[in-house]
Amino acid sequence: MKLQTRLLHLPKPDLPFNSLSGPIHRGTTITFDTVEEFSKRSKVYYDGYAYGLYAHPASKALCAAIAELEAGTRAVLTPSGMSALTLTNLSVLKTGDEMLLPCSAYGPARSEANAFLEPLGIRTVTYDPRQSIAPHLTSKTKLVWVESPGSFGMEIQDVPEIVAAAHAAGAEVASDGTWASPLGFRALDHGVDYAIQALSKHINGHSDVLMGSVAVKSENRYRRLRDCMRSLGLGVSPDDCFLTLRGLATLGARLKQQEETALVLAKWLAARPEVSAVLHPALPDDPGHAIWKRDFTSSGSLFSILLEPGPAENLAAFLEDMRVFRIGASWGGLHSLLAPADMQAMRGNSWTDTRPLVRLNAGLEDVADLLADLEEGLHRYKSGSRAAAE
Ligand SMILES: Cc1ncc(COP(=O)(O)O)c(C=O)c1O
């Protein structure tokens, strides 16, 4: 059976309630029939039900689906994408270790390195996402992060090459693969050890659940993640798992449509005089295009544009007066979004381009309405005029 079919026919718990939708069992306390089963409850921590925080039928169903989607054997769920990144760091790194992080990584992951990991004695070395990591590897490097493409700058990374260099130096590799979802890039198939998703984006896909996942192929890594989760008290709610499973069923259809719309917008924007450059790896002249074509099977919904220089008021007139697009950061949902980025503030010295950058998320609206909205917006950007009141 094809993946899309299996996503609609996930295994159900063995209950005499034969519905098409999945379970929501709320519960904290798990009860046991015998003293012996009760006293051994910690033994079922990794697989069974010991406490509502650790697992429930909906979280088990979602873990199994994510593991399969990522081509892994096991997956864990966390209360956000950000906590999936932190959990991975804490389950791998200890005092004295070094981590490599691309300067293009999701902003809060870079802040975490300085504000949280450094005081724990874990050093982060930042690297250029398009350069070899070899000069940065030392005997202390224990974890190398990839995020392809990078947040806002859309830099594609050569993941197999990075994996080979990291493994040769004895380091593990973690990938934040949220941009393409596992339908567009299966990190574990490219040799990565930890495949992270912010499920809050494409996989739930409706901008109403915060959740993250880490998928692995090794039982040891799974157990280390679970041990760390137990210490941190991390768990996810049955309702959120139910909603995420519901989102998962339509992931293929949504991604296909949103990818198509994003490409129409990107090509149209590339021909506009107000737009200086379009950062989208599926466009043939993008610097990451050849690697994207080799490794990816989707180009997702998210890309960026660099505008010709213009006053800040004109940018505000463009973005604030849109009819369909909304200004917002958390992408991958059904709605089209625009997010202006202060790249110097976000990336520091590693971003020297001063052209205004705006990131777009293509939603499920009719593409003709999105193009008309952008056309009017770019006119406002050029002229500084505001939209006429309705
Ligand atoms: C690439 C990427 N990774 C991780 C995250 C964090 O996910 P969450 O918002 O669920 O914490 C985000 C959020 O914007 C993201 O864009």
C-alpha cells in the first residue's frame, strides 16, 4: 500500500467502537490488576502504559505514524518543535562536548546554544551552511545539526556529505526537516541519526496545535530520548495527538497544493521589478537547486524574497494592507502568510545583505487571489500609498 493510503488507514486500538477516526483517551492514572504488575510498571515505560504523561493510545498511534513516515523505527513526541530540538541536544550532549550548528538554523535554536547550553559547559560552533564542516570538527564534537533549507535565508545543505564527515569524526547528526516534511525529505534515509519535525507546521497543518517529534532508527537513541523526557516531565495531550493525526491524513494533498501555489508565486515574483531576488531552492538558478533536486521530493510552501531597497514605511504599506495574506511567523498551515525579517538582528555578521527580506508561506487560497494581493502590495511598496478603505 502507498504511504498516502496508509496515512488514512492507521492501526486502531482493539475496541468495539469501529469508527474511522482515532482514539482520544484522557487519563493520568493507569490502574493494574495485580500487585506484581503494579510493582513492575516502570518496566513498561518504553512500550506500554505506565502513566498518562508517558503514553496513551493517541500518542502511541501518532508515534507509530511519525516513525513510519520518517522511515525510522521509533519516534517520541514533545510539546513543541522547539522542545524536540532541546530534547535532542540534552539527550546527546554533556559538559565538555561541542555541537555544530549552521548559522542559518531556526533562531531560537541559535539563542538556546548561547543562553542555555553554554552555561552547562556545552560549546556551540556556528558554521556556514554551504561550506564543509571539516574545519570545525574536533574530538569534542558530539552533535552536528543540519536544517535544509535554512530559516529565512533558504540555504540548502549537502546533508549526505555533512553526515559522512560527522560520522567519520565520531559525531551524531540531527536534522530539523520541518520545511519539506518527511514527505519531501526523509533525513534518516540520508544517514541522519535524529529526524526532528515541528509538527506544529505542515504535519498538523491547521495552525492550532503545538507539537514536535524526534524519529530514530536505533533503540538506544530512542531510550536515551525517553529517559531524558522522563526527567524533564515532557508529555503531549491526547486531544493534540488526535488533531495531529487528523492533519497527517491530509498532509499529502495539502503539501502538493501548497507547493504548487508557492512555485507559481515564486516564479511570478522573480519577474517583478520591485523584487531583487527570490530565494526558493526549486528555482533552477537558486544556488541550492542541484542538491535540492538530488535529495528532495517536495519544495514545501515556504520561501523568501529580497526586495529592491525601499523606505520602511513602504514595506509597512505593502505588508499591513494585504487583503488575503496575513503577517505571521508560524507557517505550514492553511493560510498564506508574510513575515518580514531583520536578518542582521537574526544572523549577525553572517548575513551581510541589506536588502529587505520577506518570507512567504503559500496557503490553500486560490492562487489568482494571492497574485492579485501581491500585485497590489508591490505597487504600495513602490509608491508608498496605502490601500483604499473597503
Ligand atoms: C524550522 C523550524 N523548526 C522548529 C520550529 C519550532 O517549532 P515550534 O513553533 O512548534 O516550537 C520552527 C518554528 O517556527 C521552525 O520554523
